[in-house]
Amino acid sequence: MKALTLVTLISCVTVRGAPGGAQMIRGRVFLPDSSTPAAGIVVVVTGPGGVNVTAARALSTTIGDYALHLKAAGRYELRALRIGFRPIVARVDVAPGATTVQDIILSSLPVVIAGMDVRGDGDCALKGRDGQTFLQLWEQARGALAATQLWEESGALDVQLIRVDGHMDAPVSYWDSVFAVVDTLSARESAVDRSFAATPPETLAVRGYVRMKEGGRTVYDMPNAETLLSDQFVGGHCFSIRSSGEHKDWIGFGFTPRETAKDIPDIRGVLWLERSTAELRRLEFEYVNLAPVEYPMCDLHPFIRITPSMLEQMPPFKVPEPRCEHAKNDRSNKLGLGGYADFVRLPSGEWLVANWMLRTPPDEGRFRVLPWRVRVIHRVTERCFQGPNCFFLSAMHARLVTAFGSISRVARDGVELYRSDSGAALMSAMTAKRAGDHPGYLEGIVTDLAGRPLVNAVVQTDDPGRVAVTDSAGVFRLRMLPPATIKVSVRCRGFQPIAFRLAILRDSTRQATLALQPDTARSASTNCAVNKS
């Protein structure tokens, strides 16, 4: 195996008083040339006294700066995490009320995992070479996951999310395709501060990933970066090194619940990394330990395209009659309830979940023609593909409810960090279909009470779900709206939100000037800014 990367820590520590008597470690992270700032590096400090408990974490800025605020003085261990580089631990002494300056230089030798052996035995106690391989992979994945979590918690983020609901066939042993269908009329665009909300790891460990809420509603949780990094998750799952049949250039570690948690709804899956770069690619998971349930599914309008070969068989193939059946799910999750999340690295070095999908229980069924035929010989049914007495058959197939999310744009303080042209094109196509042949438009300006434009204010409609962010002049534009009365809301941190209903007229543009009142009861920190020029 090739040499592994080391992270070099510059020995230029200075100490001076920290504000308010607090302790702090700060500094800059550099690339191997010792002068170029390294952005998006996760800096973790554990301690004090070498105790393996995270005291603080930070993500280096675009100029490489980081700052760690500590509750107590003492000796800490400092670690820098970056995908493709192996970290090294340095011990830093922090005096009471002092600021310790510790700069970091990354080594130029990349981590190489392309030649790692894969042993998928799923042993809960990986040992020897397998254990070392897992630890190295986990260290790489942990760097990206920590960066993802810190990125979502950093605040001042404007995330435009597209969500589309739909259906897909549940996987079964006799079926090869999934017949995924999205409901184009359900597409919604919204402004959020993270890809998807998640339940705290402590709650998931105790109550499970599938829970009944008030009113009989069932919640299916997706694991996020905070969950995968938590002590509860690592301590409650067994791990193994995995290879991908579909992506030969991926390597991952699988996880499955320990036997001690078999009575709690949990998840199993794989976190995939790129072999050549160790960059995070995808999280795949499915639910386990589910209570046995039967779900009603109906196909009230069966439709199967009849081919000439179907009519030639004797008796001729007939389209099934409308009827309802039940889809059974058990603790092994035969329906394949679960999902995935795709990771993307930003040019700044930060990470985000760019796309995600969740599969939940079926609410309908569809008749499908089996991919093979059957015949009966001496009262025994066998598969066949052609020949005499070889008949086409159909079967009811459970249709899982799906929710798909895609990030179309991310900005921080008005600076665009990420844009997905495919996501924007998807939303444009779906909104055009929803708006019809005679769409309307809404344009306007958002200001404070003094008439000064507000930058980065969010203007959103509820039905259909569309979103716009004001520019440097406070101007917003919402295109391709259906001619109807819609609900419009405007929000901006530091100002009181407003909501109203407005009639959109066909083939015309409505103009609006919207003034927001300061909200003194809330934090002054805000994504919005008053343009005073």
C-alpha cells in the first residue's frame, strides 16, 4: 500500500487573553505549499486531558481560518479532517482565559484506498487488517459527514429545495424494473436552511426510526450527518467493508443493527466513498425491525397494453378486473422501505446533500405482466418463455409512496455556492405544466419601513410551491403561476413575516411593493441586509 497522508501542524503557538475569560484555539489551515489557505477543513478538538469526547468542532472558512471555543482550560487533542488526507493528532495546552493560536499544514501525500481488500463478513468486532481498513475508511467518511453537519449548522444559508412526490413499484424477486413515476403537479419549491430535517440521534436510539405520531400519522426518519456521527449510532450498529457491483470505483462500509436493538425500528445500509479520492458519494439505507403490517392496495382502473402474441395464446390474455389486495411487510422489510442521499462537494470545500429520496408504504397497486410465462404439466406449474400452452400472467404490484428532494441553489450572505441546472430545469418544466397555457406572473420589491430595499428576502407561494429571493435592489420575480388566487408569504430574519392572498390573472403580471417591520423580539442576525446605497 502506498504511503498515507500526514497532516502537519506548525509549531508556532502563541497565547494571549481571550475575551470574557473564555478559552479558545484558533488558527489557519494551509495546503501543502504552506501559503494557500485550505477551505472546508473540519477541525476537531477533544479533551481536556485526552478524554475522547469532542469539545468543539469548526469548519475552516474560505481564507482557511478556524476558531474553537472551549469551556475549560487543559490539554486538548487537535485533529484536522479532510477527504483524501489522513489526520494526525496534536496535543495543545490551553491556559485559563487564553487564546492559543495553532496553524495547520496539510501534507501532499493523498490517502490511497483503491487497493483495499473488501471482506463483507459483517463481523461486529472487525480485527486485524479488516479493522484497520474500516478505521481508515471511517476517518475519511467522518471528515465529510462532519463538514456536512457543520455546513448545515453554520447559519446564514439560503437553500432552495425542490420536492416532488410520486410512486414506484416495490422490489420483488420476480420483477426486474421499478416503474418509478413522479407526480408533476406535486412539485414544490421552498426556501430552507438544510436539505431535510432530522430527529436527534438520542431520540432515534430510544424510539426508533419509524414512529407513530399524534393523529395516527407514521413518521419515517432519514439519517443525516449528525445521526451517522453520533455515539448512539456507532455503538448500536455493526460495520463491514463493502464493494459495489454497480460502481466498481466505489468502496463503502455497511452497517446493520446489533441484536440488542432488534425490538426497535432501525436502519441498515451502506455509506459509499470514491476509491480514488475517498470522497463521499451516497448513503443507501432501508428500515429493519419493523412490525408486521398489511397495507391495502387497489387497482381500480387496470390497464395492460395487449400485444399480438397475447391474443394468439389460447385462451387469449384478458385485462384483469378491478380489485384490491394486501401487501404484506415484515421485520425484514420485504417491501424495501428506505431511501438514499447523494453528497456533493462544493468548490469551497464544504459538503451538502444535493439529492435525497424516501420510500414509504404503498397506498395503491398496479397490475403488471410478469416478465415470463407459465404452463402446467402434470398439475405442476413451471416458468416458460415460448411454445405451446405457455401463457402470459399478470400480478398486482405494490406501489410505494416516494418523496424526492433536490437542491437547486445554495447561497450564503447573497453569494451563490451551488446551483443545479438539472434541478432548475425540472422545476421549470413542472411549473409550466401546472400553470397551463395562460400563466400569470408576480413581480415586486421588498423593503423595510423606510423604503430601503431588503436583499435576500424570501418570497414564497404555497400552491403551487414557488420561491424567489430578492436581489441587491430588493426585487423578486415569480414566473409561470397558474391563474388563480394564491397564498404569498414573505420572510426575512430580523423582520416580522407577512402573508396574504393575491389573485393572479392570466397572461398578465401583478406588481407588488411589500414593506417588512423589524422584529425586535428575534435575533438581529439575519440573511437579509438593508441596501443603504
